[in-house]
Amino acid sequence: MDTLKVKQPREIMPVTIYEKDVEEVLEELNLNNDSLDRPDFDVIAYINEMFPTEQSLTNIDEAIADTEKKILELDTETRDIVRGRWNSEDEGQEVVQEAMQMIQSLFVR
């Protein structure tokens, strides 16, 4: 059984490293449970783990479909979060405007 090895890319993508306190909070929340989220993520090791042999490449279409599904789910989740944030900001502005009007009406009396 031959092991499939992927060559090291010439250009390595930059790693996102958060400040220590942010990393600690993420660890407390247990959000770093996916190997893709780890700051020391190794692309080559990940691919070799997914496809350890040449025969395992027969499942590449399924792996691509799963990855595309995850991307779609993340896009949808991100869009929902952004929309929720906009709605919250709009509601917050309305509350601030109402409060300012009430304060102004108190000064008029």
C-alpha cells in the first residue's frame, strides 16, 4: 500500500494568530475543535490524512462535495450574522433617537 505524499507548496499561506487572551477565550469556548481552526494547521498533513493512499483518491468527489457543503453553510451562517448585526444596529439607532427625543422634551418643559 503506497502512501500518497503531497509536495510542499512554494508559497505558504499566512497563519492567523490571535492574541493570547483571544486564544484562551476560544479554548475556553472549545471553538478550536476543528483542525482547520488551529493556528499550527498543516495543509500537507491534512491532505495526506484525508487521502493516505492513491486508492483513497476515488473518494475525492465526495470530499469536494462535503467541503462545498460546509462552505455554503458557513456562508449562510455568516450572512445571517451580518444581517442580524445590521438589524440590531438599526434597532439601537431607533432606541437612541427615541431617548434623545424624550430628553429634549424634558428640557422643553
